[in-house]
Amino acid sequence: MKIVRGTKNIVKPIPCPVVAIGNFDGVHIGHQIIFRQAAQMARDRMGTAIVFTFEPHPLKIIAPKRVPPLLTSFRQKMELIEECGIDMVVCADFTRQFADQQPRDFAKDILVGLIGVEEIVVGFDYAFGRGREGTISYLQKMGEEFHFNVHVVEPIKLRDHLVSSSHVRELIEEGNVKAARGFLGRDYSILGPVVHGHHTGQAIGFPTANLDTAKVQIPATGVYAVRILHAGRAFKGAVNIGFNPTFNRDRLSVEVHIFDFHEDIYGQEVEVIFVDRIRQEMTFESADELVVQIKKDIETARVILEDDL
């Protein structure tokens, strides 16, 4: 899959462009349907399946105080999009100037002028241009003027809930990673480098990899059964997310205990894949009580991960 950073780097001609447009944070099952529809339409026309998306998240420019932690890193987002059969991603630089475009200018100058779009696929709630003035009906009118077709993917519901990035985020914030799995079509995961922490785990016999997760959505505090990907290898483990109240810490940490693993991986990137939540965060009277509970948590995690195969 080709990744084009910035609209100025689009190289024409592009054979029969079929374009899916949106932010697509999380790449949930609704997004995947949009991508697969675009990919199938492109294959049917011997064309090019394109995802047009944005970096950074539009809210970072429009309303910085409201921008949520991301559900996917840029790299994860690209990998998940590619898995759906997309040939090219155009990642526009979302600046204030870009945000202030008139909807007609975006359709005429970028979608038609730069890409040469023939077919567009969007979700039912898509809007574009300054103040989200460009509704789907407006986009359809632009299609009539500039000779492209607009295909709208209807809302998807799962267990009476609309599939959306906001609902996925709510589930993760609650620690309900198992339910989030259904909406994502995969286990939720976070990616980050291993950094130095307080070394508390090592001191009590359970060494942990402390992740830097400043830019991603962290599940609720507690202990989880997880799978870990590092350097092309897969491991099982348990992760504690919290403030370590037993040791009076005041900073949220994500500490991963990788089963049967003894390598130094400081500075290296790992992906933590959440399978299920074991328990909420607890305060213990002593380090000895904590050790007893950790042993129980590890055994519970091993059972969960055995069943998850």
C-alpha cells in the first residue's frame, strides 16, 4: 500500500480512483466495511482504492481541548487499512487553512483536481469543509456537478449500540476491553516504547516493562490479561494500569509483566494487546499481600490466555 503524506505529493494519473473519506480513528468494523466496499468497487473497475484521511486528528486544530487520546497510532491505522485491501492512503496535513476550506473547494480542488475521483464511499454521518458545512447531500450535489458518484454506508449496530469510535472509547475507558473487541473486530492494543519506571515490580520479584503511552487511549485502571508483540515475536503476560496506591505513587503507569521473559528491552517498542480485564485496581496493606495477589493474577491471566487461543 502506498502512503502519500500531504496532498501536494499526489501524483496523477491515478487509474479510476475510488475514495473512502474520513478520520477513521480506531478502524472499527464500520470503517472496515467502508474500506472493503471501496476496495471491491476499485477491483470491479480495475481502479485504485484510496483512503483519504487526516493528520493530526482534526480536533487538535479545531478544538484542542476536546481532542481525545487516539485509539490507533498512525502506524497501526495504516496497517489496519492495508488489511482491508486499500491500495493507497492520502494523508492530508490538517491545518487551520485546510479546516477553513469551503466544502465546494475541497471537492473541486482536491477530490476532483488532485485525485480525479470517480467514486466516493463515506459513512452515514460524514461531513466536511469549514464548520462541517459539507453534508452528504451537498457532496452528492457536487458529484452531479463534477461527475463522481457518492456511496453512503448505512449505520452499523451491534448489541443495540451504534458502532462508533466514541462508543469504543467509552468501553475502553470503562475497562471493558472484551466488549470493545466486538466493535473493533480485533482485540484493542496500544503501542509504545519501554521506559524506566520505579522498578517496583522487579523489587518484589515480578519485573515489568513500563510503557510510554502518552498519546493513546489507556483502558481503565486495573489488571488485564494481555498478549505482547515485540520484535516479531508473541508473548503472553499481564498488565497493571494504575497509580500503584500500595506504594503511594501519583503518576499513572502501564506496567507489563511478560511471562517467561528476561531480556532488556528499554527503549524498544512493544505492542500490548488486551484480551480481558481481571480486576480493578486495589490497595494492599503490605508488599507481601500485593505479591500474593499478583501470583493469583498471573494464574488467572494464564487461564484466560490459554482459552483465548
